[in-house]
Amino acid sequence: MKKKSKYIVILLIAIIGINYISSITFKRIDLTKDKRYTLSDATIAIVKDVDSPIVIDVFLSGEDFPSEFRRLQNETKQLLEEFTSKNKNIVFQFINPLEDDSTRDRNIQQLTERGLTPMQLSVQESGKASQAIIFPWALASYNDITVTIPLVKNKIGASQQDLVTNSVQHLEYAFADGFNKLTKPKTKKIAVLKGNNQLQDKYIANFIRKIGEYYFIAPFTLDSVSKYPQKTLEKLKEFDLIISAKPTEAFTEDEKFTLDQYTMNGGKSIWLIDAVAMEKDSLYNATGSNFAITRELNLTDFFFNYGVRINPAIVSSLYSAPITLAMGEGSESQFQHLRWPYSPLASTNETHPIVNNLNLVKFDFANQIDTLKNNIKKTILLESAPLTKLEGTPREISLEVVTQDADPSSFNKGNQTLAVLLEGEFTSVYKNRIKPFKLQKELNKSKPTKMIVIADGDVIKNDVFRGEPQELGFDRWTGQTFGNKEFLLNAVNYLLDDNGLINIRSKEIAINFLDQEKIADQKTSWQLINILLPLVFLSIFGVIFNYFRRKKYTN
């Protein structure tokens, strides 16, 4: 008896000891194959030094969600728990803004005014179809500053399951990016080039406003380079990145040499170039047509030396965004969405952080890019669909094309490169050439740097409606939002990212879903199996037990 009591006492002490150790020690173990709950080093670096609370309100809450979005809800909760385990100053709560019928409409209005637009879903469960409204957003607040964090990653043509898979893959980056904006002060500077008749401010306002959340932005003109070349270059070198959005006037040799030396000094750049002069607005005339001609910007040798060539040919594709035209006469006319091959929709199979999990990007009268062999690393970021053809210039473009049947066999040029990333040590365009002017220090080889060339200036162009810039990538006629804004933002963040945060976008997570149709079809069968099978096993066990019991006591 004493020996037995001794073991009980030891067991109790051991249990108490284990409970005490577990109360002061906490360890989370990620057993998932894709390590979805293991935060990246870049994310940990952002959150570890947060010294005051980041309060997160997640509006992805409710009971009538489709099963796919309940999965997103759970994944969001588990990810936030992982953030909290790294820093106790990160606190979160789930709020259902639609729970109370008396405040439902007011909450919808207030959230929508803050840019948190609701999402309407089709719910198909148990063989029944219904509609549900959710708010797939979170608000993160830190020291009186609040940022919005999108929880759903939209993609044109994606099913609800694909939508949730894309969203789960994007979650860590979405929260890490939001925390980074809250806690890290702006340090990098971006120059928006002016002086070569680039897009007016109102046409790039939406994107500039967005990157202004991350970086300092200022216009920069090269007009003074002819008189003060050294001073102009020194001023330009103060910027970490330059953006040239659809220049339409040729660059002088003085300007090109300045831009070349900016690159040689490690400056990064994004070029949105139209090699063909053609605007959709120019077709809205009495004839419904206009001529597309080559646009001479004096940049051919500039890009050729760096490893790319923008050809003056229009990319026409069967996989494209529609054009909206009024069809009919007078009061009988109606707006219709019609096939328009000159607005190709671009994507890629690359898993590069700039384009991984990216929505389709809309181009207008895009041109084709050739990549040339040199020492520069080239990554194709965006390309047209396989059913593509190239149309040379000069050429008449007419709205009549919407009434003509397309011949698929003529769209036989395959995928065409529309945007490319260049990385490495660039050779100066002016090496072994007479320089336009003297500089204190001329470089023929660059420091390691990066450049992105996009063969369409309209990729960055937002619509203007009643004098107000609209959301970049949003088509108010069809209600679709393309990936232009996200693509350009990813591009800027990649070029200026020193801590590797943008690389989180290439993280791949596999999400498995149940087949809802099978669930509905086989629901009754499985219910019967779950109810009857245990009873059958229990009956068999009872029979066997009684048999052996009788046999034992009979003998």
C-alpha cells in the first residue's frame, strides 16, 4: 500500500511539474508540409521591434459563410495567432458588422466609405443555393494611424475555391505589408519624370497616391541638363527610383546621357514606353478610325544596349478586354461590351514575387519586346496569351473590327513579351562613344541595379470621370478590376525592397477543399453509415462477447 501511495505522489508531482513548465514555456510547432504558419524572416524583422500595440479588427466574421470562406476565416485567425506569439503587442479581434440588424445598413455604409467594399457570394451547400455578403477586410491601427488590409485576392475568372487559395497564399504578405507601413518611416524617394510630354498628373494620380503610402514622391524634369548637366545628375541621384510614364517627345542626347549615368550609379527605373502612337480616344470620331504610326523617342540604342528592344508593332490578341460602344440609333442605342483585340490581357507562369498570384493586367495598343543576349539577367514578367498576332505600322485602326469575325488561325505568333525585368551590372550606352558633355566622374559599368521595361504607357493610366481620377485597373463599364495597380506596386516594391518583404509573395500554399456536390449527393448515405455502422459493430461485439462468456462459465 505504501509503495502504491509513493507512486501516486510521484505521479502527482510529475503532473504539477509538467503543468508549471508548460505555463512558463510556450512553443508552436508548424507540422504543415508547406510551412504556412511559419513566418518569414522578413516578417519577423518587422514585428519583433513593435513596442506599442497594433490593434487589428478583422471583419471576416459570421456564421453563414460558404465553407471555402470559413477556411479563409480560420487561416486568418491562425496566422494572427502566429503574429501574436512573436510579439504580444499584436492583438486582434473578429467583428461581424452585419450581426445586428439595427446597425447593419449603417455599418455597411461606414465601411464602404472607408474603402472597405463588401463582397457578395453564392453559397451552395446541402444542395441549396443562397447569397451572402461579407467584408473581407481588416483594419490595423498603431499610434493613431490606421491602414486597411485586404484579405481576399481577386482574380478574374477564378472560382470561390481558387479565390480562397490565392487569398490564403497572400495573407502573410498582406499583414506584413500593412505592419510595415504602420511601423517603418518612409526613407526611399521616387522621381516621376517630366519634360518629355509624359502622362498628365491626373492620369497617374491613383497610382502615385498609392505608392505615396510607402515612399516620398516628387516630379523631376531634365530641362536643366543642357545648362547644368553635373548639377542635374547630382539632383537625380538623390532619388532611389525614377518612373517615366508614357513619354511622347523624343529624349535628347543630353537627357539620355544623364539617365544612363543615373543607372551607372545604381539608380533603378521603370519605363512605360509606347513605340507606336495610337490612342483609343482618337477612334471616337465620325469615321471611327485613325492611323497608328511609329513613335520616335530616340531610345532604341538606349534599351538595345541594356538588352531589350521595343518593336513598333501592335500586339493583337483573342484573349483581351472588351471595348464598350453605343450600338444603335438615337434613343434606341445601347451600350454593349464588344470584342476588342487591341486590349490584350497579360499574365505569366512565372512565380517571381512581382507577378506571382497576380490578376490579369490590361494593356492598350501594347508593343512587343525582344530580349537580347548580354550579361544582364532578364525575367519576363508579363506576356500575351498564345492566340496573338503582330500588326506592323503604319496601319489604320478602325472600330469596325468589333463587327468582324476573328480568324483564330491568323493569331499564330504565340506568347509575346510585354514587360521584362533587367538585373545586373549594366554597360553604359556611351561607352566608347563621344559624350554629349563632360562630367566629373563618368562610369562605363554600373553598380548592381535593376530596371523594368513595359511596352505600353497605358498600363499606369487611370480613367478620369467627371474630373476625378478613378481606381487604376477598374473598368466602370464592366465592373471588372484588372491587376495593373498591384503589378506596378509590386514592381516598385521589388526594385526598392531591401528587407526581402516582397519575396513573401512567392510563397506557395496548397489548400484542399471538400467537393460540395459530392457532399450534397452522398449526404444521406454517409449519415446512414455513421449511424448504422457503429450499431452493427456493437451488435457483433455483443454476440461474440456473450458467446465466449457462456462458453467460459458452461465449462
